[in-house]
Amino acid sequence: MKRLISLVLVLTMLASFLVGCAPKDTETTDLDKSEDVEVEVVEEENAEEGLEEDNFKIAEMEKILMEQLEPMPEIGGGEKIGVLIISLTNPFWVNMKDKYEKAGEELGIDVEVFAAPTEGDTTAQLETLDGMIVKDYDAIVFSPIDANNLIPGILRANQANVPVINLGPGVNQDSLKEQGGHLDGVITVDFENQGRMVAEDMLRQMPEGGKVAIIQGIPGAGQSEGRTKGAKEVFESAEGVELVSIQAGNWDRNEAYNITMDLIQAHPDLKAIFACNDVMALAAVEALETAGKKDGVIVYGVDFTDEAQVAIKEGRLDGSITYSPSVYNKAALLLSLKVIQGHDIEGPVFSPLAVVNKENVHEFDGWE
């Protein structure tokens, strides 16, 4: 039996994005003003085989991203691109490193990936970027720990005429522009929409409402702030739902575990927890299981890591939200080539999103 997969693609475009090329000094990573790109995956029939359809879904995401990158750059020029990610202490970024390197091989690009020692070490990440600027890269792709920590390095890259492309968590562009700096390209996810989509799926599973809590990442980190804002708006506008807590877990498993323990002591009737990444969501699950409270408490994360995928299949974690890291990183390298080759860059590139839960998790076998 074959499954029928319905993909609903919602594109709300910026006016500047619709009409064409906007000058670089008008680019923004303000996701309040960005386009929303959603992929809702709806299962209409059950099936045992999924690989063909999994590849189809990845192909659909790639199609959306590649259309935003038209016209395509020339491939095979042997460019050298440096990539700065957040930290290899998080399995999400470990996977991102792997996908960058594979995309580089596919595109004939020499890719070198660097990371800060921990997810909160803003100083070390800036020092790493400074070291990359003098390595003769044709371009640098970076994901900052917070909105401001890499601005001094971006300014130095601008002065050295090294193109800089921002992937994912955004930069404080108002501050950057005030100091005379600029970004050459932006590829990102609508983090507020991530939060909205997850919160809406959580509420679908709790029609009677109840108390909910949010565990943030690092305060000031763009992805954490956006996800929190989107989820908060949905929870606070829902009838019968009470948002009782928003606390920073700093992307840390132990902190999220302890926050969850405190939450169930203070709110024994808690119905749901949204954690801003899967590491913290899985910690929340562990805490609830330890306390014998998991039954009846919905837990969602973000990133759809391998560990999260297993936990959803086992019925321990209730859901997550994902995009295709392999396609996302390939698009980042293609955007870098466009910058290197002098293409006009029209505006931010946005990745589609898909919510994963216990109902559709088997559709994502082989996801990458």
C-alpha cells in the first residue's frame, strides 16, 4: 500500500523579495518581517515502505530552496569556504558539520568547519572567526551564538574583503550597520514560525487545555528568542491554556532536567512542555519519567536529532520540528558561491519546515 503525502507549502513573501534585487544595506534577519515557509506533512494512508516518499519530501524542500537561489552559480571552481558553527557539544551541530562537508564534496568546494568549544562561549567563537579571516577563504559562512558576539569579527571580515554569509541564528543588523558593517548573504529559518507550528501541534493534542511551560535556550540567542516568542503567542491566545513558566535552560541537558523537576513540583497538573531544542526536550522527558509524571504531559523539542527520532518512535517524546540539514547546508554553500561570483543577492533565503510527531515519524526514516 502506498501513502499519499500532501505537502502544503505556504509562502508569504516580502515585497522587496517579490520585486527583485534589494540593495545589501536593506537586508534584514528580522524574522517578524520575513517570509514564512511551511511544509505540513499529512498522513492519509498507512504504509510499510517509506524511503521513496522520504526522498520525495527532501526533494520538495530542496526545490523550494533552490527556487529562491535562482539563477544558480557556476559549480566546480574549487572555491575554499570556511564555516563557523556554534559548538560540537550539541548533536544538531555535529550533524550540521557532517552535512556541510558532504555538501562541499558534492559541489566541489573545499569546506573547513570550525566551532566554539561550548554553546555559550561567545568570546572563543569570535576568536575563531578572527582566525578564519586570515586563512584566505573565498567566503565564510557563520552561525553566531548570539546576535552580537560576532559583530567585531564581521567588521574585520568586511575590511579584509572576505564575504560573510549568516546561516540560522541572526545578527543584530541595526548594530552592525551603525558600525559600518554588512552581511553579504543570509540563509535562515523562521524561528518564530517554528515556535508557532510546534505550539499549534501541541494544542491539537490537548483539546481541553491546561498548564504549559517553555524551556528556552540561551537568552539573546536568535533561535531561542524566536521560538519562544512564536510559541508564547500561540499559547497565550488559546482558550483554556495557561502559560505558567518561561525559563532559560541554556541548551543544557542538566539545566533543563532540573527546571523540569522544579516545574512539576510547582505545577503538579502541568500538561505540556515546549523545549527550544531536542537536547532539553529529552532532558525534560527524563525528568518526568524519573518522577513518574510522563503520562499525560506532552513534550516537544526542536531539531529532530537522531536521539529525538528514536524517542518519538518509542513514544517517550511527543514531537519535534525539522528541516533538511543536508539541503539547508547545500543551499548555504550555493549562496556563498553566488556571492563569490558577483551575483545580485535579492534577500534572505528561508528553509521550509515540517512538524514531526508520533503520527508521522515513520515517514521521516532516512531523513537527513
